[in-house]
Amino acid sequence: MPAPPTVKPFPDHMAIEQTEPWTLALASPSQTENFGSTIGRRLQKGEVIALVGELGSGKTTFVRGVALGTGLDPHVVSSPTFTLIQEYFGPLTLAHVDLYRLKQSEELADTGLAEYLNGDFVVLIEWADRMPDAWLPDDYLSIHFLHTGKNARRVQVQAIGPRSHGLLRAVMSDSR
Ligand SMILES: Nc1ncnc2c1ncn2[C@@H]1O[C@H](COP(=O)(O)OP(=O)(O)OP(=O)(O)O)[C@@H](O)[C@H]1O
Ligand SMILES: [Mg+2]
């Protein structure tokens, strides 16, 4: 039996607000970085990407690629021990949020996250599942990372809202 298609069509006549997940296999860290940079090249300020996946599943590697795609030096991207949010200044300003160390959701109010979500930044949120849904904007791209082997990962990408849907369509056409 042929394998099911991994790319789902998005008929133009349908006003899709929430897409089916788009599943991609990433066979190496550089493929994950390339995937990030494909998205980074299409990002505009105000866009938000929620990253979910266990430890070491490739979220930061992906963010490094996004940084590169937006015109930043990817070496600026790190996983700091104490800071929940880092800013990277370039052609776009990126807010790299890592909620792994968030102890309770009440702490979010003190991080300044609300200001980063005000539309001036591109916001990338690792461990987005640690924040209450109410904190997520109405429109964002969601990416789930799964371990499928030592160097193999699978991502499921889903657009929530029309703006992210447009972004996802552009990225899918760039990836063909
Ligand atoms: N296909 C792949 N994509 C991404 N990373 C991979 C892949 N294969 C192996 N790796 C390795 O897995 C690790 C992923 O680490 P990374 O910091 O990106 O994960 P993370 O999801 O951000 O983890 P954490 O939850 O600790 O923040 C790196 O050491 C990377 O080299
Ligand atoms: Mg990380």
C-alpha cells in the first residue's frame, strides 16, 4: 500500500482556520535547522510559534534555523539557565522564550511575555505547553517535535488562525 501523503492540500475555497497537522521527517540536526530557516525567511513581525516536545527533541535547533532565516547570526541562540526570555535584534526582533523552568503560570505575568506578544516581535516559545492556553494569541503556528531515532525527529506543524495558515502555506510551497 502506498504511504499516505505527508502534505495535505489546502483548497483555496475553504476558509480554514485550523489546519490539519503537516508532518515532516527531519533526519539530522541540519535538516531541522534548514526547516527553521525556511520558516524564518517567511516570518513577519507579530508572528508567534509555539514549540512543544520533550527534552532534546530539537526545539532550540529549530530556533537557531529560524534566526538564520530571519537574517540573524544563529550563534546568538542559546538555552540559558536562568532567563526565560531572550531577545535577538536583527532585521526582525526575535523573542526566544523557554518555559522549561517556569514553576507556576503566575510567574508568566512577571516575565514581560505579554509585551513580547504585542505585535512588535516574532515570538518563539519552547515548552509552550507549560503556559495556560489563555496566554496564547488567537493566531499562531504550533510545532510538535517527536523523537523517532537518534538523529531522527518528526515534526507536526499546525496553523491556528488565518495569518499562520498563510504562513504555513507559503512555507509548504517553499519546501516542495
Ligand atoms: N534531526 C534532529 N533535529 C534536531 N536535533 C537533533 C536531530 N538529531 C539529533 N539532534 C540532536 O538533538 C539535540 C536537540 O537539542 P535541542 O537543544 O535542539 O533540543 P530542545 O528540544 O531544545 O531541548 P530542551 O527541551 O532541552 O530545550 C541536539 O544535540 C541535536 O544535535
Ligand atoms: Mg531547547
